[in-house]
Amino acid sequence: MMKKLFLMGLLLPAMLKAQDKTLYPASPVPDRIMLTFAGEPATSQAVTWRTDSVTVKGVAELKLASPHPAREVKPQVFDAVTQPLQLAGATASYHTVNFTNLQPATQYMYRVGDGAQNWSEWIHFTTAEKGFKPFSFIYMGDAQNDHKSLWSRAIRAAYAKDPQARFMLHAGDLINRTNVDNEWGEWFYAGSWIYSMMPTIATPGNHEYYRDENRTLTITKHWRPMFAFPENGPHGLEERAYYVDYQQLRVISICSQSFLLNPADSVSQMAWLEDLLKNNPNRWTVVTMHHPVFSSKEGRDNKSLRDALRPMFEKYKVDLVLTGHDHTYGRGIGEQSARGKKIKLKGPVYLTSVSGPKQYVPALDGWQQRAGANTQFYQIVNVGENTLRYQSFTITGELYDAFDLERKKGANVLVDKAPAMKELLDLPPSYTEELTAEQQETYRKKVIEHQQKTSE
């Protein structure tokens, strides 16, 4: 035993050092290319990328997309803002460009590099319409773990289902361990070139935060250099609390981690949010944040979040609230969700979802009209003039949940279109082994009660 402990003592520093060393080192060739919105989506498009730390200059070139090679067309040249990211074993340069003065509803091609010999491929994107036009977007809950081996299935399945989606929304906990570059390396490995063609909207989760040496709640060092989001949120929460207006849809990201843990941030976000909702010229409103207003995991309840936000959501007629954190699937409209195929709503539809392999035991509380366990999901939302259509799929392609929000005389009517597919509520052996016999029986009864309610 002593010999084993001695050997472990010798090996542990080497193991820790190996964990610090990145498996996805930066090079002079651009990688981790990421499209985001930093301004008006009809007339601008932001892009970020990574190179090694020796490369201190970044350049992006842009021109109208053409079916021809178009080598004779001289591109516009944009100099990047470059900043270093210094982590143990993973130092790199990150570059940001915001293409501006673009034409709405226009396809462009761009590439990024050092302005000399190291370039990315030419990549396409399309700007938004100036006014309303129907479109779709993808919504994904927590990725968090095993990005390369298992989450990759989810993001690739979502893209394959709707490659014309105009952006992909991530509801927090994109990774598990803050400031661990290998996890971001796997996240980019999984999504690869999708990120460079389909813009990302992301809200930070608790796993994107850490406590610094002064015990101050701090966003991961990767967030700002990797994402260029709008700086239109409360002071101190720029690019975490923000909004994007896209073709008559207002998407608002609330930074729920700071809302829950920093009283000053909750006050500033509440005032900012009310102003956004009160002065909203858009047809539809979606709020995204990491923590759910109504929890779908057993033993969780974000009451302070619900007490603060639910009255405002109802007052200003928010349509959808898209969240993660609970590693189960849940859809409902309140504490005791109304039943029926058509329901007139006084507030939003609340959703939690999970796209990664980490799964929890669902709460199956009365608020849920549809629930799911031990399953990876992705969602597609189609935004129409008077109908918002929501569909949730398992990552093997089965339609799992669906509803329409029909706008009638200023109010929404939920038309339930959930398929006949039986809800996936069985827990795997690895979960049930951790539950006592009493807990297993309690869950069994909850399943029966939930199924009876949802079948009425």
C-alpha cells in the first residue's frame, strides 16, 4: 500500500501537468472560427478566430458570394482587434472583426488570416432581412460533457435537420470546467465549420463562471475573445446580458448566474429587461437564460428567479423562455399547467432541454405538459408572421414534442402538437442504482401521476 501511495505521489504532478497541456494547440493557421452578432444582423456580421500567440495580426477579407471562383474580385479588408488568451499550456491569440455597412438579405463570402500566407478557406454567410420574413433557428440545452464522443452527435444532427436555420442558440453550460482549453477544443471539434457558417447566440451558464483569487464571480477567460456579442446590456454584464433583434424576433439573453449570486446584477438586469420589453417593436419575443424559471430536475427550484421574472414575462407577453441547467426535458406554462389541445395563454411557454450526455432525474412536477429523461435533444423554432412553431427532436431524429403559438387578437393560443410517441421517462440502471428503494418507488408513482395528467 505504501509503495502504491508513493508511486501515486510521483505520478500525480505529471498527471496534473498533462491535464494543463492542451490537446488542441493553436497554430499560425486560423481555427475556432465563430460567427456571432455584435450589431444589427441585417447590416453587420461579427467573426472571431484563433491563432498561435506568435501571430499578433489578424485580417479578414470580405466580398459578395459568387458561384464563380471570383479570384479577380478584390475583397474588402478588415483589420482585426487582437487579444491574447493566456492559460496554463494554452496560450493563443484571438482575433475579432465586425463586418459593417453590409446589404440586408445578401450572401457574402469571407476568409480570415494573418494577411500574408496563413488563411482560412472562403466561407459563406447571409445577412438578415431588414424587415420581417419567416425563418427558423436551432435551440440547444447544455452540451457540457463529452463533446467529442457524444455531444458531436447532437449538434451535427441539428444542423442536418435544418441547415437553413439562421442561428443556433445555446442555453448555457457549453463546457464543464471553466478555463480548461481542452473542453473548448472538444466543443469546437464537435461543431467544426458549422460555427463559421451559422451564427451563434449563447447565454452563459454556471459552468462558464468561476471565483477568482479575490472570490469574485468571474466569467471564463474564453468568453470575450471567443464570442463577439452585442454590448447593449447592463454595465459590467456586456456580452452576457444582451439582446439581438432578428427579422422581428427579439432574443434577450439574461445572465442568470450573476442574477442569482450578485444582488447588484439582478437589480440592473431587471431594470434593463423591463425597458427592453416595454419598448419592443418586434413581433415575437424570446428570452434565454441558463437557469429555468420552472425546474425540471428533481430537488431544484429557482424561486427567486421565478418571483422576479414571471410577472414581467406575463405583463409584457414574452412568448418563449428557453433554458437549460436541469439536464432533462420539460415544457409547460405554469405551476399547474393547463391541459388540452388548445390553451389560451397569459404568459410564455417555459422550456428546459439538454443536448449533452449528462442527464438527471426529472422532477415531473405539475407544471410540465411534456417531460423527458436520459435523452439528448435539439429543438427547431420556426418564426412566422402569426404563428411560432416549436419542435423538439431526439438526436436520432424522432419528433418528441411540438406545439404552435398562434397569435390571435394580441394573445397567444398554444396548439399542442406533441406526437403520440410515449414520453421517455425510464431511468438507466446507473441512475436507479444510486436511488434508494423508497426513491425509486416515489419516482415510479410520479411517472404514473404525470402520465395520467398529460393524457387527460
